[in-house]
Amino acid sequence: MENKTKGKIDYIQLVSEKANREYADVEAEMIETRDTCGVTFREFYRYQLWEHSMTQKQIISRKILRVRNRKSESTRIVAEALGIPKKDVKNVIKQINDKGIFLMDVNIYAVFELFRYKEEELDEVLHKFARRKELRASLQEKFVAIDAGDLTYADLEEEVEELYDFYREMMPESLYNTLWEKLSYSRPDLAEDKEQQREALVDMAVTKYLLQFSEAEYVSFHFVGKTIEEKREFLSDVERMRIIKTLNRWDCFDHLDDKFLTYSRLKKYYRRKALFVTSKEDYDKFKWFCLGKKTVVIKPYSESMGRGIRPLQLKGKKSRKKQFEKLCAEYDSFIVEDLIKPHETIRALNPDSVNTVRVVTYFDGRKTIIHDTFMKVGKKGSFVDNGGAGGIFVSVNPETGTFKSAGCDENGVVYETHPDTGIRFNGYQLPDWKQARKLAMKLSTKVPGINYIGWDFTYTEKGKWIIVEGNAKTQFFGQQCTTGVGLRKSVMETLHYDPVTGTSKK
């Protein structure tokens, strides 16, 4: 348990007061969360984890750990550059913040290599960072005014150019190199013109800071050469979450984020069996589940985006218990599923993965529409089709089930044909599409509190469309990168979302 000696903040007491709950109950919950998710008591308090279920705690904790790891890496970089112990980096940042010019963060300090500057230069640099912050705030207010029809993009030009000038001056060579590693896959031609290349990388950095598009979105949406106005036709992942939170109730996210809860509610549409394993005590259940099977699928319970999903070749009865114990040691809990056997039409795209189509449904309380559809196709040797695993996205006509674009991956690389199977994407027809649409329409009303859902379906060798999984926070990446057409306006109109007020009319 964390130290609560004099001088230390008692986060248990703080949470107890905020949540209006007994100290002992809060303490037990915080210990369980720390041991299960790896977060500290301070992080539990800061991110208000007491308001969430354990499934949501695990999802949020993964983000917390990524933030913590990034901060740790930045601290290491600064310590090595200054030749000081890592514990002293905090004092360096504090001394900068004591100046009262700009609230410095160790990540910013490391990324922009501010250790390059002499003490007498630092105040001027800090004023430039303070101005950068002012520019973003001003421009974001003006974006709202543009959305309301009160301003035009011409009114932004001076401030936008000032922001670009900041990055042209302040970006260190290491940041150029980092961004080029991401952009080079889709635009290797830029290497031939260094001036054009550097301007594209400045644009990439400004786009992330000002419009909150990630590097993956920048390269996959082919933003090089696009204006601010053209980029804002696309929907960023950050804005996607703002919209979804107005449509789907946060306290209902477990209905889809909790994989086994989803299966239990909708198992007739999964058309396969599944088992939830929480400890070694479940071995007998595991043994009987695997009886007569050669292969099953393992899904880590708290992971997402296909991470950790893999087929498991079952060993003989004598070795099966050791195999099970190894799984229990690897995962706190996991799901065992029957192996899906895709139809030959799906297998032809890539036989190594269970290729899925994302069908997005919106139920407004009266009727359901199928909004956007795209296919995820894996590459050779990959069991999952997710973009993070190198998967390829292809846009699908939601009315006909016909591919209507070339493929595109998260590096922005475009594929007219699959690199391993040679299948031409544009024009490829998915089978029995009326059945897929019917399934999506039926499912759209079966998850309480969740109105906007991304369903991952696949078509089996038995001629049935089935659920692979449902997504309460479905993304818009695959729909936009494949066609090169931004969906911001379309999504907002369909979902009756007002970007000025940040609300949806259901």
C-alpha cells in the first residue's frame, strides 16, 4: 500500500470525500485498481477512476500508463542531455515554471530540445511558447465562429502563418526526423526536395497541435498540400470522441467494451461458443470447452484494437494444463472462443486473418440508419485485420456491399490490389449483403444506452453473417483514409451534432 506518512497526500481520504463513500471501501477499491491496472493512488484520484467500472478503469489506465511512459522517456532524454540525475529534471522544469512566463512540461522540453538554449536565451524562447498557446486558443475560437457562419478562413491567415513560423524556427532536427519516419512511407517523393519535405513536416506538426489530427491521420488522409479549411472537412479522432459522448452514455460503454458481457447479451448473433477465464480455478471449464477442438482463439479480456488476439493450437491432454497455466500467467483474464471459419469469399482477400467489415449503425430513438461501412483486411502472417497490425482498409458501399475504393493502411500507403493475394479491391463484392444489413439493423437497438455502434461482421463458410465484436466508440479513420473524402460535415448532419454548442439532438 502507498505511503500515507505525514507530509504525504492521503489520496484515499480525498477520494472518500469526493465520492462520499466510506474510507475502507475506497481504500479496497484503490488497492484493487492499483494491483489490476498498475495505476497509482494519485492517478486514481486525478483521473476520477472511482466513477468507472473495472472494464473502463482498465481502458483508461492503459492511456495513463502511456502518458507515464512518455514522461519517463522525456525525463531520461533531458537528464542525459544535461548530464544530471533523472530525479533532478523535476527541479529544472520547476525553475522554468517559477519564471511565470509559460507552464513548461517535460515532454515539450524534450521534444523541442530546449536544453539547447543558454540561460540568457530561455526567457525569449518561453515567450514564444506562450504566444504559441495564445495562437491556438485564438484560432480555435475562430473555428467555432467559422462553423457558426460569422467568420471565414481568410480571417485566420495572419495568425495561422505566425503559428507556422513558430514551428519553422523552433523545430529541432530530431523532430523533423521523427515525423519523416511517419510520412516517408506514403510520400517518399518528398525526399528529393528537402525544402518541400521540411515544409510538409512543419505542416504535419502544426496540424497536430492546432487541429488535433494524429500523425497517422495526417499521412493516411494525405494532408500534404491541403489547406486548413480542407483539413477541417475531415473528422479527427479527438472530435470523434466528443461527438460519440453526446450519443452514447458513458455508463453504458461496458455493454460493448466488456467483451464477455457483449457476448452474453448477443451470443445468438455470434454463432460460436465462448468461455470467460478469470483464474486457474477455471481449468475444468477450459478443459471441457476445448474437448474435441484442435484450435481455439484467445482474446485478452482488457485489451482492444486486436491486441493480443491469437489462435491457440491445443496440445494433448497431458500438456493442456501447463498450456492453460501459461495463459493464466500471461493474462489476468481472457476469453476463449471457437475458431471462426470464414467463407471462401472472405478468405480470398487474405486467408491468414478473419477479415471483417465495419458496419456503423445509428439509432435515433425512432429509426436506424447504416451510416458508413468499410472492410478491414489483414496481411500475410497476421491473424488480425486491425490497422495497427498492418491491416488494409477499404471503403464499402453500405447499400450494395461492393468495395468502392482502393485499399489504404495506417502509413498512408495505397493498394490497388492486396500485396499478398493479388485481389483487386475496387469492385470486389461481399456476399449476401442484404443479410448483413438486416443483421446490423436488428442489432442497432439491442444495446441499451448505445445509439451509435460500429459492428465488426464476417461471413462464415456456413453462409451466415456473424458478430466478431461491437464498438461503442467506433472510429472514422477507415472511412476517410480510403476515399480521401472528409466526413466531418456528413457525420455531424447525420447525427444532428452542432459543433458550435457541442451537443446532439437525438
